[in-house]
Amino acid sequence: MLLKLGRLFIVVFGLLFSVEAVYAQFDRSLLKVGVGLPSAFQETALNPCIPESVIKSRFGQSGVELLRDTQKQWPANMCENTQVASGLFEWLYISSALQAQTDRPVLISRLIKTRNNGLALCQTVDCLAERLPRMIEWAQTNLDRTAVYRESDRMQVKSELLSHPRLSLRELVLPLQGQYEWCRSSTFDSLDFHTVNMKVSGKALVLVKCKTSEPEGPTWIIENASNSKVWVPIMSSQSLSELYILPNSRYTYPTLYSQKKLPEGIRVTFFEYGEDLYQQKLGFTINVDASGEALAFDIQMP
């Protein structure tokens, strides 16, 4: 591994991957050979100064063109300064690892974005040389402090099928938003109702899904306040696989996330509660390099 020393296991955020880890100092020699990612986009996103010959041998001429486009985002002749090129590689790598592995993904994403925006203002190599050391120190410190979670810590939102749902949910008004379109029916019998593993003080929560054998499908979470008979949707999504509870959530309504396997990695989407409902706050794709380090790419905040 490239980054740290002393932990036995990393569980890539959301426990998507479990990998045995023996950490060392960041290896700047990888500037010249790459880190073994499966796509030119991911490799050049971390290392804009990787040699063209390396990219061409792995990804062909299209990879070289992508590398040249990436380099245009940075000051001219940056890659000729080995110290700055290595520093930029180190920042991009460590901040990507931090984003993938933190248990504060939305906050960390905002902080990384702020730093990247400041770096993008640099018009000279000297500007990069001045800013990068503090940024690297910040990312490394936060990565070192990142909690480690194991497979046993992962918890789905969905629990058991609700017993006697017609009785328990007799005040539920149907159809739910999107139910007819997504479930092809607006009836009670077209839905499955589940208890949940998340607890919110003073509220009863139920997870609702269309009756389907598909691994992904429409999902709602509805709630009923202790002083109310009315069930209110606080989350709806047309296409979700399983929802999970973020470990060590710091909010009354815990942060939730889902994951989906894609050719370029695993897409993770995060939902936070605000303004009386859950809203999508962040998404990124996780992949692992040749050493097994989990890294985040294509980070998007609505």
C-alpha cells in the first residue's frame, strides 16, 4: 500500500471492498509508471504528468489525447518540474483516497473541492509549489484519522417484512409519489413494507418497495410522528439497490448510501436529511489501484 503503516484492514467506504493493508510512505516513483488503474481517465486524473509512453502502452492513442487534455488544465511546463509534478500527484492521490474512505463524505467532498478550486487558480508552477505542501499535509492528517470499519459494521436500512401492514399503516394515503409510474399500480398490494434498522427519536419509520424480483427498484421511506396518525414520505427514489446506514453518523437522521456496480467501478450515492426529506448530496465512483488502495473518481455534488 502507498499511504500508511499500522492498520490490519481497510474497508473501503461503505465496506465495498475489504483489503489487507500494510502501509508505507507515499511512493513518488509511481509518478513515472502509474498506479495500475483500469482506465486512462482515472490514471490521468491522479497523475497529469504520467509519461505519454506509459499511457499509450496501456490505453492507446486515445489515452494520450486524454492525458494532453488533462495537462492543459495546469500551468505550462509543470511536468518539467519533478518536485511540483510529484507534489500534485501526491495531493490528488491522497485526497482521492480520503474521499473514498472517510466516514464524513459530504463534508470532506466540500473541503477537497474548496482546496482544488484554490489550486485551479494557480497560473504558475511557483504558485502550485507554494500551495501543495499544506494541502498534502491536511489530506494525509485526515486520512490517518479516518476510522476503520469491518464487514460486521455494515447495516442495511431494510429489515424484516412488516407484520400486518394494513393494520399498522391504516392511515397511509396511496398512491405514493411515483408509485403508479414505477410499480405499474397504485394499490396497497403492489408494495412490500419493511421495518428499518435506523432509529429516529419520536418517529416510526417504514421502508417501502415495489413488489419485484429485480435487485434494483423504486424505494420510499415513510415516517409517522408519535403525535400524528399521518404517514409522510421522507425519501423516494426510482431506482435503488440496497440502502445502507453510514457508520458513525453524526445526525438525528443518519446519512444513507447506496452502491451500484459499473464497468468503471462502484458508484456510491449518499443521501442526507434536510428540509423534511432525504436528498441526494453526493456521488462518486470507487475503484482500487494495483496496491488495493480505494480511490474516488467522478465526484458529483448536486
